[in-house]
Amino acid sequence: MKIRFTFFIVILVSMIAMSQSRNTVDSKAWSKVKMDDRTRITDNPEYKGYVAAPQVPTYHRMKGIEAVVYPNFRPFPTTNSTQSEMSVDINPLNSNIIFCSANATNNPVTTIYGTGVYYTTNAGTTWAGADNPPFGTNSGDPAVSIGTNGNFFVGFIDGGANDGGQGVAVSTNNGGNWGRYVVAPKPASTADLLDKNHLVVDKKVGSPFENRVYAAWTAFVTGSPNENDIEVRYSTNNGQNWSASINISGALNAGSHNQGINLQTGPNGEVYAAWAVYDQWAAGQYGEDAIAFNVSTDGGVTWGVPKKAYTAANFGIRGNLTSKASIRVASFPSMAVDRSGGPNNGHIYITWPQRGVTPAGSDPDIVIMKSSDGGATWSTPKRVNDDPLNNAKDQYYPWMTVDQTTGHVYVAFYDSRNTTNDSAGVFLARSIDGANSFENIQVSDRNFKPKTISGLATGYQGDYIGIAAHSNTVYPYWMEDRTGLYQGWMTKVTFGPIIEHPALSNTENMTGPYPVGAKITSSLPLNPNKVLLYWGRNTGGAVTDSVIMTSAGVDSFTANIPGNGSPATYYYYLYAEDNTGGYSTYPAGAPSNKFMFTANTDSVLPVITHTPIGNQFREVWPATVNSNVTDNIGVDSVKVEYKLKSNGQMRSFILNSLGSGNYSGVFNIDTSLIAVGDTLFYKIKAVDAGSLHNTAYLPASGFFSFVFINDNILPVVTHTPLRNQPEIRWPAVVRATASDNMGIDYVKVEYDIRNGALVGNFNLNNVGGDQYQGTFNVDTSQIAVGDTVKYRLVVKDLSNAGNVVYHPATGSHSFSIINTLGLVLILNDDNVVEERMSSPKGNTFPVPENALGASATLIENTLTAAGYVVDNVPFLSADTNSFAGYDVIALAAGPKTTTIFESLPIRNAVTMFTLMGGKTFVEGGEVGWIYRYSSATSDKDPFFRRNVLHDSSWVSDISSGILRKRLPNHQLFNEPHSIPDSLAFNITTIGGRDAMRIIPNKAGIFKLGGWYPTYPDTASIIAFSPSNDPAEIRNLTYHFSISNMTNQDAAKKLIENGFALLTSSGGYIPVELLSFAASASNNNVILSWETATELNNSGFEVERKQGSESFSKIGFVRGAGTSLLSTGYSFTDTNLEPGTYTYRLRQLDFDGSYKILPEVNVDISLPYEYALDQNYPNPFNPNTVIKYAVPQAGMVNIAVYNSLGEKVATIVNQIHEPGNFTVELNAVKLGSGVYFYRMESGSFVSVKKMIVLK
């Protein structure tokens, strides 16, 4: 039995004894959040009186500082989803950017989304994201991290084709777009799993492995040499590719297993790993027995010998907390490392919950240990929670972090000290002395009663929480159900006054003074004598002087550092104290950390880094030059100087600043001037902003160079040859994939019918990515049964050479036109006698008398006699590459009762076949239970069930009921044969018939057949139409063994009618729209929409009308082509006049066909009153934005004044019509200081203050 502690859906049958014990502690299988109808809460009176806590901050006096706990909030609040198992990180170089993730489901729970993602770029003012991840569903267990390059990473147990393996999603633009990659492939057996994962990025600036990504997990893989051990991989290219797995725990020889990995990185590129060890499991002691540790100093390439950093038999709390509705808990460790550069730099901290072993008491406590020598030795554990020992109050699920700006240690955890022990709140522990001592405060503004999340496995409420910190601001992130629904909650906790200040840069002004401005906010009044600027000159880092900062308005303070007319190095920091003694310093960690600048005539050259450009193809010219340039005084300009050929004319172009020292530009020589074989020579020139205009070149002498070369790389094409084609299905569709380094010019088919009697060609259209598709351009009148069609694919790239490949490379493919009603592939899964008589339900049954594969044989014989071409193969022998050549794929299980259709890759291929328009027929008396209510598998494959079976839940076996027609006039029961009602079966065991419910509120699902006399509201036959038309059916499922129908003549007719229904129906809709919404923002309208799937989608024309006008096109948004993942889109319509507008989308296919999608309405309203908003950002340098509103036409003037009342700029002076407006102010010509901006229009006058800090 495997040791799993993850996020997977399992539905348990409450009436069966074996399933009732699955979540006891002696089972190691805590795997992938389990769905269990027995845990559903239908009406919980505990939440009827829910009232939000007061939305005001609370204040706590701590050691010489004030802690402010802001009101709790949900980053992504919903009323129809659950969120659990929280992970959060903060951008190491921009504390405004926070990224969170959680295990997410819908509510009531029927669907697992996986790792929802939520993010903010303005320090929590606004949040965005999705419960259903934009990179596709997965099996959860999120671990998030942000690199110094700003990339978001979230690791998870993979889903889909790699279900049970490890995956990662990456965003390079703060959540705007995502890429998804495989970290580690799934184990071969579906019973195995890579579980309890963690992921981290090396985010130390200057680390030799900066932005390297590390991922680890426990390998629960039977027979693997790494079974029950920790495996680690790393990526050097932002998660796209990964190293081989390394076993870092095997040498411990754990008595049972290693689990709960936590990774962190050190200040010099070290990688640390900590996890829990289980030695006494077989003896019935399920608590953790050791905390293990290992380290790599070469970027994860090699690892040391693992050691047990802490050992005490059964110290852990793994099991269930009976005081809290038996939620499951464990003592997996959380680790953090000090990389702040302060006095505790390099210290490693590990925390976990402990019980019954000193220093913990008889109830669970939080303990911590540390190492100051890279993990060689460890301190004795200390208690983190500071409530009385042995007080019958629980503390559990800690997570920790280090504020890398201060070195302070923070631990968040659940705590019952302030409520009855059946409830809990969330506490924060803070240490400013390297974890030698802690102070605790409650940060949740309500307590709650922990319990199983309604609809999920007994005991599951999430297995960990999160915390992030930066610049004395801490963000604990946890799950609770104060509103009656488990969701992620967060709070912001700040310590001391908040100081904002842009650091002074180097200068050539040696006389001074050097103005220092700051914005200082505090919830308590500041002590005006304790707002100080500390500074020193030429002191080697010491500060020797101080000056009281002067108030320059609300929250604004200024002071000057004097110059002395000579070259000097200055050091300084800011200090602010409130009237109770609470204080803060800036930069955080001062006086150990300080700002520094130099005043001197600059002679330091700029520093240029650049990766030389390789040889180039003319076809993709011009090339881009990227470089990083820094300078101690500032950069004035960066350019590229170059020449074509060694004796060519010198040319140049400017590299534009991208921020953070990055520059980029494109060569400005036309392709027509370049020939293959030419050599281009170039160098980068950078000039600084100093008075001497110091100039640097890269290379320092000579040039970089590259050569223009021919492209001789051939396109790559794949294609599954067409099999014989039915005349009634003509014209045939050809599909292929084609790719090339230069891009594809065209993909076409050349054909020859009847040995030259008819020849021609047609192009395949790109339907997304490297997928191409097209249809023979030959009319049905031009072909006949018996004709032979020969064809080949011709693919040409976009290179000047025009590289061409053929498929096949020589000769041609061929097929014949045949007289058949359709091509059918039967996948027979009724092959083993034993699989008919045993069941995961815990029973054995008499073997049905019909032969093995009887249903598949009956379907084959019936369809062959009716005029279909039929292939019948064992399910597990299916060639998924051949699926596209069939009209219908039939899955037959007959009376089989155990594992059914037990191959995820084959099920995925069947599902993708039908989502691309193919038809499916599914038959079997136990299919419904296996895929929706089996205690062994639960929601075994939601992707397959939701898109092929279309059922939502299993209700009961039918042992004696008869099949009744629910829609007796439907084609299924009348064409081409009339089907009698009240059909009986000769089987009474569980494999004969299932009563199923359809997916609720999903358009296009039809209950064609039911059961009588029991469960008359359930379905025996389920059909699905993407177009919601009962005559246009794509999927048909018979929830019974058709070979066990008593009237076999009726069975044959029901088979033939079913396939006649499928083959006469349309297969797909081009785009399945999930939502379309419009919202007004000032004079703009923001349209957003989401698709579930797309097929051949060229894109969307956005159309608008006002009042009785006709719709007109206002824009186009490119589609995803063909996609099985949900895709989000947006479009902004700007500068609209007030009024009511109607919008709609015209979805266009690649073939030019289109579909009009539903309309939405939105109102653009005029402002009711004048308004002048506070500028943002503020303070700023050099740009800020000002918004204002004008309710009636008139002259508007907005001017800027300095602190002396002198007008220094006019930014608006014109007549405005009514509306909302935005103007940007560039203060590049203004010095640092306090300014006022004044708006005047008619009798309205308003003045606001702003601060320029340079």
C-alpha cells in the first residue's frame, strides 16, 4: 500500500465496510483530496448568523515595536468553490507582487480544478486569478515561488496524460500567460504516484545558481530503487526541461518511508532539503520518528549523505485531531533560510508540530531548531508558541519564512488558545534574535471550527498553510470556513511605522546638500523628535551624525545631508518612532543595512554584459541585440556600432532601456543589402551620465561577428495515412502536423484518383500550433465505390531555399472508396473471467453465462450485417494513432465488474478524439460505478467522464428493473427499427445495470432511457449533443450489458439504431463559450470571455452597437486554433461617449464560417460631480497619473505649484465635454520636494499634494 498525502478525488461507498476504514491513520494512503458524499453538509446552522469581523486594524505592542494586523480578506472570494492547502510567495525585488495558489474545487464538489492561482501587483489592493487554473487542471498540491527574474512558478502533482507525475506552470508576466511543463513523468502503474511535492527557486541575487528551479517529492513507485524515498530534480531554463531524478534519502534506510519534503536555498547557492522519517509504521506507531536533512552545494547536481537532524520515536502528530472533528494532521517540516546578509546570514531554521516529547507538552505544540553551520550541527528544539504548557490547547500546521530584508523569522500556525479546543484561529510568531525567542499574536480576526471540507474525503481540510514576508510586512495565508465555505484567507501584518524612500544615487555634486525625502505612515502619532536621518561621511560604513527630519505635509518628511566640497562616500538610513516607542528603520535591518552613495567626479566606466549573436538566416532578419548596462552614476546612452563586411560602412542604432539595466534594439540594415555569406561585425557602446561621459565598449577592442548562412533544415511532418473511406462520408479529411525553424509556407495534398483520371491538390489550413487540416476538393459526383485514391503531402518552409519535404518520402499513400455506413472501432474490455465475478465493492458473484466479449461480438456482428466496416480489438491493444480514421469508437465492457478501460493514455485519446468531433459509444453494466462512485477509484477520470460518459453520480445497481424509454419518440427508438418498451435482462448481479444521474445544468445532455419501477428519475441511456440538439448526438452511453438483454433481437436493433443516430449526427461546435461579460471603467468598456474548448478557431470579431444602430466591427482577437483547455480573452473599447452599448462576438473558423455568440449590454454613465483624485504613484519619480471627473462641459485647468506657491507646470488647460479623464505628469524637470496640483473648472476648485522623490 502506498504512502500518499496529496490531492485526488475519490468517491467512497458508505454502505461498504472496506471503504469506511480508508481514512484511518493506519492507512498510508492520504492521496489527492478524496470526494465522499458522506461528508456533505446540506444545511449547517453554524453559519446562518455569520457577520464579518469589524473591518479595522488591530494593534499589538511587541518588543520595542508596534504590530498592525489588518482586516482578514480573501484574495479570491467566491460562493461556488473551495480552496485549501495554501502556498504564497512574494517577489524578492518588488514587494508589490504577491503570488498564491491553493487546491481548488467547485462547490458543491463535483470537479477538481487543481492548483488555482491568485496574484496581485499592487501589494494587495486588487487581486486577479482563477480557481480553475488557466494552464489546465491537475491533481493539486501547490508549491509556489517567484524568481529574481520575476517568473511565477507553481509545482503540482500532474494531471491528464501525466497524471501521477510532477508538473510545473510558469508565468513570465505576472500571471498574464502561462506555460506548462512536465517535471517528472508519471509512474507506469496507475497505482503509483510521485507525491507530497515541494518546489523552490534560488532567488538570491548574485547566487551562482540564481533562478535555478528545484522540485522534489516522495516516489511511491512499486519496484523502483527509489521507492518510498525523496527524489529531486532541477531546471536551468525556467522549468522547461529538468534533470534526471536523484535519490537524496536512500542512505537513511527508513523503516517505512520518507515524506513531506521541504526545499530552500542558501545565500551562496546551497540547496537544502528537510523531510519527515517514518521508522515505526509497521509496529503501529504512525507518528513521525525523525526530521532528516541533506544539502547540495553545486546546484542540485550532487548531494551529500542524508542525516537525521532530529530523532525522537513517535514525536509527530500524524493522524487525526479528535478535538477538531478528526481532521487529519501531520508533522511535515517547514524550513526557512536567512539570506539577508545580516548577523544570522546563512542560518537554517526548521519547524514542525510535536506532542509528548520535550519541549512539547501533552497537546500539540510548535517547535523549531536551527543550524548556523550549513546543517552540520543542529540546536536543541525550542517551543515557538508561548501559551502555557500542557493546557489542552492544540497548535498545528506551522509554516515559516524569513524576511530577507531584516533576517527576522516568522511562523504562522493554527492555535486554539483563545477559544474552545474544538475551534482554532491563526497565530503569528515573530523572532528578531535568530529564533532564540518568539512573541506570538493572533492574526485571524475570527476563530472557526475545523472540519472535513464538505464533499471531500473524511478528515481533509487541507494539509498546509503559507506565509511570505518582505520589508517588515508579513502575509499569512490559510484556509478556513467562517462563511460556511472553505476558502483561502489572508491578512497583512506590519511592524512599526512604514517608511518609503527612493535611495539617493551617486552624484558629481560634491558641495551638497543632498535632500532626503520620505513618506512615513503610522497608525499611531509619530514622535516628531524621533523621526531621524542618520548619516556618515567617509566612515567606512559607520554613521556619525543625525538630523531630525522636518514635516513637509501629511506623512511627508525631508532632511539634508551636507556636502563638504570634496570627493566623499556617504552612508545613511532613516529611523521613525511612534509615541509609544514602536519604531522602524529604513532600509530594513538598519543600522546593519545602510544606503550608500558617492559624490565625486566620475571616472568609472559603464559595465556591459552581452551574449554574442550566432550566425543568422536572412529570412528572419533583423536580429535583436540584448544587453545589460550598469554604471555607478547612471547610464546616458547605449548603442550598437556595426559594419557589414570588414571594409563596410560603419552604422549604428540605439538600444532602448527596458528597465533594471536591460537594453534592447534591432539592427537597422535592410535585408536587401545582405547576402548569404556576408559577415556582420558589431560592438556595443555605452556612455554614462557623468560630466566626463565615460565610454565603454564591448568587446573592449575589435568586434563580435556572425555570418549569414543558408537554411538547409527540412520541415518535419507527421501524418497517419487514411484508411479506406466510406462513400457516404466523402469528402475525406486529411490531418497532419508540420513544423520548421523558419516557419511553414504551406502544407498541401497532391492526389491522383483512378490512375490519373482525376488529379489535383488542395491546401491544409493551420488550425493551431503545428496542426494542419484540410478536405479533399473533389465532389461526391466525381468518385465512386471501388475508386483508388493516391495522395501525398507536400510541405514547404519559409526559407529562401524553399526547403520541401514529402510524406511519404517516395511514392504515395492510397485508399479505396468503399460502400459502408461508417467505420467503427470496437475496444473490447471484457476479456477475463475473473474480472466478471469480483468487484471492488467487496463481493464475488456468479459468472454470467454469456461468453467473454459477448457485447463486443454482438456489436461487431450487428454492425457488420448492417453495412458498417468494423474492427474489434482488445481495449489495451488499441493503437491510438489510428483513432482519427474512424467515425465511431465503441468501448464495450459487458458485465465486467472490476477495472474497466484501465489505461489513462487510451482514455485520453478517446476523449480527445470526441472533442475533435469523433463519435463514441460506451456500453457496460458497471462503467458508471467505476467512474463515478467506486470506493477504490472515486472520480477516476473526470476528463473522460465529463466529455464521454456525461454522468455525474452513481445511484444504484439495478438487479431486477426493466429499461424504459424516457423519450419514446426519439430517433434512437424508431430509426431504422422500432424498439419495444420494457426491455428485461437475464443478469441479476452488479455487472448488469447501473442507475446514473446526468451532469446537472450542462446543456446538451439527454436522458433517453431510464429504469422501472425503481429509480425512475435516473438514466440508463445518456446522449450528448454539443449543439444541444437531440437529433445531433456525439456521445452515446448504454449503462447496461447489452449482451445480457433478454430480447437479443431488440438488443441488435438498439445497437443499430444507436450507431445510425451517431453517424447521421454532427460532431462538434467550433467553440464552446463558458462566459462573456462587459464592465465599464470610466469611459472604457472591458470585455472578457472564456472558452472551454476550441476547434479550428481563427478568432473573434468584436462588434458593437448603440441603441437601434446596426452592429459594426470594432476589433479582432486571435483565437487559440484548436485547444482542449479553457482560454481567456479580453478586449478594451476606449474613449466612449455616455450611453448604453451592446456587444457581441462573431466567432470565425479558418474556413471562413462563423457563429454569432450571445450579446451583453453595458452602460457608460456621466459623472455626477466634479472630482480630482489623488495621484498614483505617490511619491513618484518621474511619472505619475492624475484622474479627474467633469460632470458638465466647460473649461478645465490643472496646474502644479511648488511649496512656495509658484506655478511650475500646467498640465491641462482646455474645454472638456462631460466625462472621466486621465492625465500623466512627467516631473523630470522638477526637483525633489512637495508639490501641489490644483484643478479649477467653473466654481469647482480642488487641491491635492504630491511628492517628487529623486
